[in-house]
Amino acid sequence: MIAFFLLFIAPIFQIVFSILKINGRVRLPSGVIALITFFIGIGLSIASTLVVEANIPVNPSGITCGTLAAAFLFAGFFITAIATPVIGLFFFLVGRLSNRNKSPNV
């Protein structure tokens, strides 16, 4: 269960920091937030895999199946690779629109 939640921490981190950036509480550029999120997502995918591996029961013969651990690794990479650019682009466009609405028309 913890391994599953580890896969979604990076996208949630990116959404929170992007909202804070739009509100002016964070001065990091959108690209830096996305890059940090990407590396956090990769690291948490590996951590999720290690958590799953630690909880796989060992057969009496000493052989274990790592298919579930590999699935978590690839799912984490997939979530990170898809969510990071999509969230980054979405909040970049929202930031542009909010800045356009805040500037006075001359």
C-alpha cells in the first residue's frame, strides 16, 4: 500500500508547488519545478520497487518472483514520464493566463 502511494508523491508535489508559484509564494521557474519533480519521481519509483521487493515472500527453494517489483518500477517511470510534462504544461499555461489577466490593458 505504501509503495502505491510513493508513486503519486511526485505529481502531487508538482501540483502543490505549481499552485504556490502561480500565487507568488514560490519563485522557482516552472521548468525547475518540473525537473525537480522528475528526479523525485524517478527516486520514488525506485524506492517503491524496493518496498515491494522487501515484502515479497520467499519460497522454501529461495526463489522469488520479481514481476510485481518490476511492474511498480515501470509504472512509476510511466507515471513520472507522463504526469510531469502534462502538469508542467498545464500550470505554465495557467500561469500565463493569470499574468495576462493581472496586467492592465494599455
